[in-house]
Amino acid sequence: MASFLKLRKQPFDIDVTGIHLSGTEHSHSVDTKIKSRFNKYEKHLSFLLISDITGILPLRPMERDLLKIPENIKLADPEFNKPAETDALIGVQIFYKLLCRCTVVSDSSEIQLHGFRDAREKEYGACIYLHSADKYGHHHSSLVCSKSRVAPIHTVSLPRLELYAVLLLARLYTATSQALLQLSISKVVFWSDSMIVLHWIKESPHTLITFEANRVAEIQEATRPFRWKHVSTKDNPADFSSRGRMPREFLDDHLWHQGPSWLTQSEDSWPHHILKLCQLPELRKVLEGDVAMTIASYDVNLSTRFSSMRTMTHVLAYCSRFCDNAKPANTKNVVGPLAQVEIQDELIEVLKIVQTNTFSDNIKALRQKGALNKKSKTLTINPFLEQGILKVGGSLVFSDLHYDQKHPILPPRNNHVTELYWILDGTKFHA
């Protein structure tokens, strides 16, 4: 491996005892420096050069029947239970290619995080990519990390396996975001090819039965549902991690290492699939009867205290951060200037509240029936719901305009928030 990496060798002479008391002699050593791409951390290390590290493993034959290996698992070495010579230096070229992977373009002006997940009857997996772009319009995407799991031995429905995969991605994102704190990530997007799972994530956990409710609550806490989008199966790189492929099959696969082709392009080239309504399984049954309750509505008049949408979203974002930091389960407080993701989150929530107070009947009809009442005043513009936001359909869907211009947000008339948002970015509103 030292020759493969072109490291400078230095004379060195020492004996080392290896696996199963097998001895080996050293004639050289190398000095290396490990340096982080994201901060000023670096470490100098010295290594002894060994021609091979071999030994007989296992020491004696093992009974495979006692290990209870599921029949649906494909083994890399079917005879692993028989004693044989083992070499620890297998796969140097694969390790070298992983080391030389470029993650972010130099002088990047924007960095985004994209997560994919997929599930099958035998296994499920998730992977995360970094998308970066510079001021010249060059885009780059690279795999950051991935994780896969074997499906439970007991029978589990495919929708639940899909939910397992989403939860795996949510936990992988939490760990990855902590490791990439030095990067200024402007946007986080999660992709799924399962319509049922995307609808589950949008549901309030109390409407689902216990199994789905507990997992959806954790997913929403970690990812927030409005960042989820639909992707076709052929463009889903996580499909590889759920197919049980051998390691060498991943080595030269472009989709696995860089993600779908549109991820190395501008956002205008990304897929924009409208989430279609479907019959959701595992919903909690609503018991009929007389129920007394108190309904509390949001104070929309709070918006009149602000003369700028920017000020409003910043104040609300700081309030949300305070609430998140105050939660007992929180292990690390978020401090410092607001991230673009936090500001965008609050902007979406403000628009949801305003639309709910004005277009509650339309939103309810679209969620329950998938269509508006024939007497609705907005029927002619063919509105639809996207991530909880009411948008305009219409004939512009066939034009060459940007997606947000073809499907602008539907604003309430004579509303203070509408005026503030029009000043902020009038191109996203329906005139």
C-alpha cells in the first residue's frame, strides 16, 4: 500500500508478532500527515511497513448451524467458518479511491446536503451527498456517508421497512450534520421514492398507530417534513445499498459515488414531483362520540407588529432555536448566527398559518378529497398542496419558466404578511 500511495520509505529494523503468533520482520517505515478538509486539525503519524499480515482464522472450524444466519443474506465468503489463511491488506486500491474522493469544490459559494433512502424485503439503507457550487456555476456532488441494515427476521410489511429506512436516514443526518459543523450548509433536502412514507412524515403522529407514530415523531424532530421530496426509483442511489451488492460493484458506479446526474446541475434541473394523495395504512381509528374540546388558534395579528418579513422570520427563528435548545433530549445547544435553513423554516411556517386562516376550506378539501368544491372561488386556478403550502396550478405548467414561477404561492388578499412577502420576493407570489 505504501508503494501504491507513493510514500517515502525510511530504513527501519524490528520484529513484530502478528496474528496467531506469526512473526514478521520490518525493513522500512513511513511518516504521514492526516489533515482535515473542514478545519485546522492535523496529525503526524509513523507507520511500520509489513509485506503481509497473515494468519489462520478461525483457529478451528465453526458450526454454521449454530450461528443462525438468515438464508436471504449473501455472504462474501461462504466458507468463512473453515480455518484458512487471512490477509489484512486486501482491497488497497478500493481504500485509496475512497481517500482520494473530492467532497466539495474549491471556493464554493453554496453547499447543500442531500439524503436518499430505500428499502426492500431483505435490507434497507440510506446515503448522504454534499452538493456544492462555485461562483462560476460549476456544480459538484459527492457521497459523504452511507449505512445499510438487514431487515428484521420476522415478517415486516414493505411500508414499515420504508419507514425503517427513513428513520435510518434521519439518524445518519443527525450524526453527519454534527461532523460537518465547519461547513456552512445552506439547504438540506431529503429524497424518497415512497409516496406512503412521504405522506406519513407529513401526518401528525397522534393520527397514526403506535409503531408508526413513534418513528414518525423522531423523524419529524430530526428532519422536519417540508424538506422531503419525491424522487424516481431509477434516480435513487440508495437503491444500491438495499440490493445486497458486493463491494467491488460499488467501486466504479457513477450514480453511487456522485448521486443522480441532475444533482451535479443547478436546482432548475432537479425533479419537481407533486405529491399525489393516496390511501394511508396504519391510521389510528377515530372513535365516534360526544367530545368536548377547546380550540386555540394562532394569533395572526402578531404579524402586524413587524414592518419587515426579514425581521419577523429572524425573531421567530431565534424563538424556535430557544425552544429546541430547552428540550431535555437536546444534547448540544445551537448558538451563533442563524442558518439559512432556520430562516427558511420559519418563513414556511408563517405562510402556512396565514393560508390556513384564509383558505382553510380549500386546504381541508384538498387533503381529504384531493379536489376542491365546485363552488370554490379558487377553482379556476387549479390550486394544489405542496409541503403544506397552497400553490397555483394553471396552464403555466407547460411553460419554460422556473418551477416557482409556474407554481407561485397563493397569498391571501389584503393581508399584512402578503404585503411583507411581496416586498421580500414578489416573483414567488401569484399576481
